[in-house]
Amino acid sequence: MNKGVQLYEGKAKKVFETENPELLIVSYKDDATAFNGLKKGTIEGKGVINNRMSNALMQMLAKKGIPTHFVKELSERDTLVKRVQIVPLEVIIRNISAGSFAKHYGVEEGIVFDAPTIEFSYKNDELGDPLLNEYHALALKLATKEEIETIKDLSFRINEALKEFWLSCGVTLVDFKLEFGRLSDGTIVLADEISPDTCRLWDSKTHEKLDKDRFRRDMGGVEDAYREIMGRLEKQIGG
Ligand code: UDP
């Protein structure tokens, strides 16, 4: 499958058409942004890691009955995916307080919740991805009631599967962001990526951050953290 016309270039990925109108090629870059594009940089090797990690996790989720856009890994940075219409909602699931949750509610990071939380933001760069609730999403016709129910159900199931997987790697899944898409027949599937760019992943014992917060917060050791988390995943799925 060859890359055709470039459809889109985002912050971390490019998307290309293929000869099959139902399939696209996603190409992962090393570019990193934070704070709605205000902070820009490069994380060397990130594209290769995020591509392989996202694909491995989506295949694991597919085995557990979660529908995803993943079709086939084509190369280190390129993956064939089903063409979807992205639902313009970012879904954030949290197991532990961190990031904007800690800031908004004035609590420290690291509080373990009794049950996971879910929140939505409107995927709109110009508006800075504002938070919204289900009623707002319906009013704005971003998704139907049924689609929102499906997205919530899938998101919590994904959380359980990912939490269990990362725990087996000695990693605590703190929070993460998901995006969903509609296939041409309207089926909702998991899309975008699952990677250290979109998840907070802490070493279970030391609580060391093994994700993009190292870049966001200028903590150093960014590349090492991405390599470390990828190594743990590969050890787990390889053996
Ligand atoms: N996240 C993301 N893209 C976004 C916003 C958040 O992938 O545009 C992820 C982020 O990596 C974290 C989780 O969603 O794992 C929760 O992020 P939060 O709302 O705390 O925002 P942040 O502090 O990252 O701005």
C-alpha cells in the first residue's frame, strides 16, 4: 500500500490517502507540542515509538473486543488505518489526579480515585479544546446520544484493559486521552493514538514520569523515558 495525496498534517502525525478510499496511512513524526501548540520541540525517535506502541496497544484492545481503526503496521513510522470521520470530542479518563485536574480543583497530583473519571473537551484548536459536558456535545451536534453512550462504555473498558496491561509492566496508568471515529457505516471505533504523548504513565514503584510531562515540564530525560516505557511494553508482549 503506497502513500497517496497528503490529506492532513497535524502536530505529531501526517495522514495520507491510499488507493483504497476506505484506508489511510498515518505517519508518525518526532515533533512534539504542548500547551495548545505554544511549546514546540522534537523528541528524537518518538514517532517510531508512538507508532509501534499505539499499534501494539490497539491490537491488544482488539483482542478484548474493542473496535479500533488499526489495520496494519507498514513500517517504523507508518501504519495503515481505516478511514474514519473523527468525532470532535477528546475523551479524558483519569485514575489518579494530575495535570489540569490537579490545577482546576486545587489538589496535589497522585490522589488515587475510588473510580475513574471521564471528561470531554471539544476538539477545536482555535478555541483551545474547551471542556464541555454531554449536553453541550449534543447541543453542538458533535455526536448523538447513542454515540456518546458507546464512547463512554468503550472508554471505561479501554481504561480497565490498559490499566491491567501497564500494571503488568510495572507502570501506573494515571490518565489518558482518547479519540473516536465513525466508519462509513457509522460504527464507532477507537482512532488516533495511545502513546506516552497521550497518556500519563508513572513507574509503579518510584512514580517516575515516563511520558510527555517530561517534555511539557522541561524535566529532561525525555527520550530516555520514551525508550524506557517502550522497552517495558516490548518485554511484556515479547515474553
Ligand atoms: N492529553 C492529550 N492531549 C490533549 C490534552 C490532554 O493527549 O490535548 C492527555 C494528557 O497527556 C494526559 C491526559 O490527556 O495524559 C489528561 O491531560 P490534562 O487534562 O491533565 O491536561 P494537561 O495537563 O496535559 O494540559
